Amino acid sequence: MVDSRGPILIVNTLIFGIIAFCFVTSRLGFRLYTRKTSASDWLLAAALASLAPLSLFHEKICRVSSLAQDAFNAACVTQWGYGQHKYNLPKAVSSSPVPLKLLWLNQIFFKLTTMATKLSICLIYHNIFKRANSRLIRATRLVVWALTVLIIGYYVAAFFVSIFQCTPVSKSWHSKEKGTCIDLTEFRYYTAAANIITSVLIIFTPLPALSKMRQTRPEVTELMGLILLGLIHTGCTIVRLIIMVYPAADTASDPQYTSIVGLTIAIVEMDIGITAASLIVMRPCFEAVRKAMLKRQSFNKLSSTQDSYYNTSSQISAQERERGIVRTIDLELESRPVHAERVVPKTV
């Protein structure tokens, strides 16, 4: 049996990718239904579908057309030997430049996904604090604006550095081609550090202002809890940085096997970030679902009571029905009790 770490990547990308997809589509669907969509929603949708420009490319090299980075990585496990030892790979795969090109593309679109996710959260903060005018709120607004500029500035720069990391660009996947490249290890350290710093700032920037509001707005406590879920995303980034600083001994000689753990954590990090960004504004959606379930339960209970009543009232003569002796009181599903339904004589 061939030793392969590929299933680790596939299972995690499927689980966390499906979770992220469900939350983003639920959020977008609910906000479209309530006509309350904003740029934040579309940025998050763009983060989830960050590989749209690669769909045709995927059909050629992975035989899979996908809009999600999760499917992109999972497909390459089966097509290009990700997760297998180098000595188990066919010559055509081990000598192909395609795996290196995929890693190059992965770096580029990871920057776009991360930037779109974090900007989506910043836009939510802009909406939360745009009306209040206390000193603390004004300070929070300034920090959020500065954080927005920092995120755009860094990730746009990192996006172009990822593209042009080598001169010529094709040297990024043709390692023997003449040219020069930047120190990718050092660049990855800087990127991981920027991810951690911006994530921590995004999580903790609104908390002082929100803690002041929660005394008059109980739902703010729930919002703070949802924001703190972003710490899971930050934890993934820290673990990935540790793996980069202390790599496995055979990383250089067997990269497609040893890199699976780091790639898996990166995918989980991305999906958790998208999920956490979705959850921040989904309290109204959850409340609507809860109310709909309660209404359904009430409706079923009322239907059962009405069926029992109509079985009993079937004994009343047709003549009495025509004279209006039987009257059924209409029920409000949200506010009227079941026992409000009665049989009463009509006054003449």
C-alpha cells in the first residue's frame, strides 16, 4: 500500500469547504431576501469564489473545473501526486513543472482570498460604528479605517510580489531556467506575520466599543462571541508559521509529501476565516430560522387540536351549521393559545 497524506488534505478541504460554502450562501441568500446586501457580502462571496479565472486552467491540468480554492487543491492530490513520496511518483509527474505552477497560483489567490475576507469584516465594522459619536466610537472608526488601508496596502503588494517573485516569471515553475527569484522562505515569514497581526487587530479593535454597548444592547454580547471565533483562524496561522520555522527534515528532498500538512492548515485557515466572517452578521438569519421552526411546531400543534375538534363537531346537524351556531375563533400562531378555540352559540 502506497504511503500517502493526500486523504488528509481532501477530507479537510471537503469538510471545511462545505461548511464555509453553506454559511456564505445562507448569509447571502438571507440578505438578498431581506434586501440588505452590502459590499461586505459581495467581498465574502468573492473570497469564496476566488478561483473563477482559473476554471479553464483547471480543466486542462486537473480535469476539474472549480471556483473554490478547496476543490483546486483537492483535485491536485489525485492528479499530481500531492501527499505521496517522491519515489512513488511516475517520472512524468515528478519531472512536470505543473505542481510548481499550481503552488505559484495557490500563493497568488490565497492573498486575494485573505484580503477579501478581512475587508469584508472591516466593512461590517464601518456599518456598526458609522452613526454613534462618542469619543471611543470615533477612535474605533479611525482604527478601522487605518486597518482597512493596511490590509489593502499589504495584500495588494503581496499579490504582485507573489506573481513576480521570479524574473522571468516562468522561473517560478521552471526551476532550472536562467533568472533570479526572491527569498521565498523569508517572504512567507513576512506574510504569515502580517496575517497574524491583521487578524488580531480585526478581532480586538471593536471589542472595547462593543463592551460599552452591551449594557443597553444584549445582542452585542453574542456579536462579540462571534467575532472572537476568529481566534481559531489566527491559531491556524500561528501553527502554520511554526511549521515553516521548524520544517520536517525531508522537506527539501520530498516536498510533495511533507508540504501536505502546511497546505491543509492553510486551506482550513482560509475556510475558517470565511466562516467566521459570515457568522458575524448572521444573528438575524439564525433568529429567523428559529422563529420559523417555532411557528412550524405551533402550526402542527394547532392542526392536531383542530382535527380533534372537527371530529367532535361533525355530530352537529347541518341545519345548526347553516344557522351559524358553530363559530371557530381565528388563531394567531405567535400570540394566541390553543385553548382559545371554542364552540359558542350565535346570538340572535
